[in-house]
Amino acid sequence: MDQMAEKLPKYVFKRPNGSYRYKRNVPKDLRRVIPKATVYRKLGNTYQEAIAALPVAHAEIEALFDRERRTSDEHRAAMLVRERLGKSTYNAYRDGVIDIYWQEYDDLLELAEDTEGNVPPGVTNALNRARYIKPSVTFDQALREYEEFLREDGKDDSGLKARMARIKRDLIICLGDKLFEQADLKLITRANANAFRDMLLARMSPNSVQRNVGVVKAALNHAILEHDLDIKNVFQALKIKGAGSSKTDRLPITDEQLRDIWPAFKSSTTALSLLLLLTDTGARLSEITGLATGDIDLEAGILHIRENSFRSLKTKTSTRDVPLSQRATDCLRELTKSMPDGSPIFSRYAVPRGNDKASAMLMKRLRSVISDKKITIHSLRHRMKDKLRNTGCPEVLSMAILGHSTNTVAANYGSGYAIQTMRDAMAKVWPSTPS
């Protein structure tokens, strides 16, 4: 048939050598998934062959375009993984069991970077979202949940927030942000715990390291319990050389030292009152600065150490009744004589971080007389402990007075020691204090 007489259908063209081909431009929306801008199919060497083969070629190309349009980005990404990274990585990618610390994870991210711009954005996103093992709980989550558990509703505990922020920062420095923020807790090893300990030991005392490690250990125990995790706490029983109680950590203040510092506190009614109450009760500073008028019974001479709207207590065993000396009772009567019921006795310090302010104020006065760093305001508590021991007070009675835990089940039964029993023991201590 003469070429001028041939009427070529759409998508069919005749080559210079006389053969026929199907020619179809790839639609713009498929240009990134079909590597060629134009697709071709052979139709035959004669016009009749071309016309006969055209429906099959056209249907094949239409099916190709339709199939590519219906292929999801996720499936396309999986096929790309199989083609470029092999069957093993493809199987792990498909099943969603790639961990962020495997080489396969880095290979997937590299593949996403290499193919970006040459594949649909959805394919790149699917590769970047490589489905690694989803963590049940991360280290970051464990710390956040533990901080929330410790924080009391409605109370501003900026000290807790700052402490947890420092620990988080140190963990990220030691472990890296991926292991801390993205990895499952089960990936944390004893080696990681030891590395964290060693990093802290390079810049702080063993006891400070022990306190920081203790917070991390408690946070992990909380996560293991609350999320019912079947893992060990790798921070448990972590050995910290040089840590632990020592007789030289804090020394008890002596009678002579107490007499020496007394004048330095007399210029302030608040300072002297705090010193007197700490000396005669052996209570913690926070337990005294957070007192409200309802926490004292002046007629019975009893101090009720308990939680109130101004402060919490360190432990459950901190809740207790403590006898007051006569001078402590007189001091509190003078301080509260014009105060409404429920008022904080030391209002300046019954605020968030108020205990720190009180400590700084008292320590400034103490340091004007005593420079030994092993003597602090807390040494008054050690003093009461030693005084009780040296007067023959039973250890369990001493612990009840000071609000220490006895770590025994039996100690949790009954209503505790009678006030008079505690008063008899403390009366042997009070006469030796300065007036």
C-alpha cells in the first residue's frame, strides 16, 4: 500500500526503515515512576501487521499507566528496597522489624536521600519512615513519666524540673539522642549504665553520682512496673566506688560550736527561731520552714510534722509527732500569737524553693563563725541523732523521733511510740543546748 494512502491511527508511526511502532508519551503524573518520557512497542513490518497488533499494544500501555497510578507509594518504596538493597532488607522493611541501630536502617535512609527528586515524594517519605521496631517505652518517656509521678498537682517544683533536666542532658550526652529518645528500653545495656556512671564520676563526687543514678534507677523501675515490661533494670545495683555514707560526710555540730554560732543568729528573730527549733527537734529544715499554725499544739507541747498546703514530706515515715521543749514551745507561741489559723509560720520560706532560701540565709550566718564544710545546718540533725544515742535512747525510738524508716514490716504496725516516751528521751538532750 502506498504511504500516502496509509491513514495511521493515533500513537502509530512509520519508521524510516518501513516498520511500524506504537509511540506514547508518558503522562506528567507518571514521569517519576516510569523512567522514560516516551514508551514504544513494535507493531510489525507492514501496515496490516501494525493494525492487527495495535489493540494489544495499546491495552498493554494503558494497563501499565493504570497499574502505576494504582501502586501506592509504600509498595513502590518496598519494591525499590528489594531492587536496590536486596531481599533480606526488603523482608525486614516489609515486616517492620528494622531497628534504628541496624545497618539496614542507615541503608534505607541513604536510599531515600539518593533517590529523592527522582521518585514521588511519597516514596521518599516512606523510606524515611522506615518502620523500625516500635518501642514500648523509651528512656525519655520513662524519665518524663517519673517526673510527672513525683510532681504534686498544682505545685511548682522548679527544683525537680531542673534536676530532671540535668539528668536528661547527661543521658543524651552519654547515650546519644537516638538511644535516649527513640530506642526501646530493652536496648539499654549494662554497658550504657556503666558509661553513664563513669561520665558522671569524671566531674562529681561518688555520692553525687549515686544520687543521680538513683533517680535514673527509680525512673526505670517505675516504667517497668507501670508498663509491665519484661526487662531488667540495668541501673540496679550499679557499683559506684567511693559512694555511701561516711562519718565525715556531715559532722554533727558540737555543744561548743552551737554556743559559738548562737550570737550570729540573734540579730534575726526568724533565724534564731529556726536555729532553736532545728536544734531541739532534730527535724529537717523543710519540715520546719513549712509549718503552719495548725501543725502545733502549744498546750500539749507537740509538733505535728505532716503534709500541708505549703510543703510535702520526704517519705511516708516523715509524718510524725515530735515533743517540743519548753523554749521551743515559748518560741512558737510568740511567733504565732497574732497569726490566723492555717497561716504559715515562716511565710517567707513557705513557698516553692523557700527551703533553699532559708538554708542559704542560715548557712551565711553559720559560715561567719565556722568554715569547716563538713559542718552545715543539717549537722543539727546529726547532732540530735548522736545526742539521743549517747543518752542511751534505743535506735528504733531515735528513728521514730527523726522520721527515719526502720525498713521492717513490724515497724508499720501500731500507732508508734507514745509522746511521753519520746519526750523522756529528748529531755535528756534539751538541757545541754544554749539559751
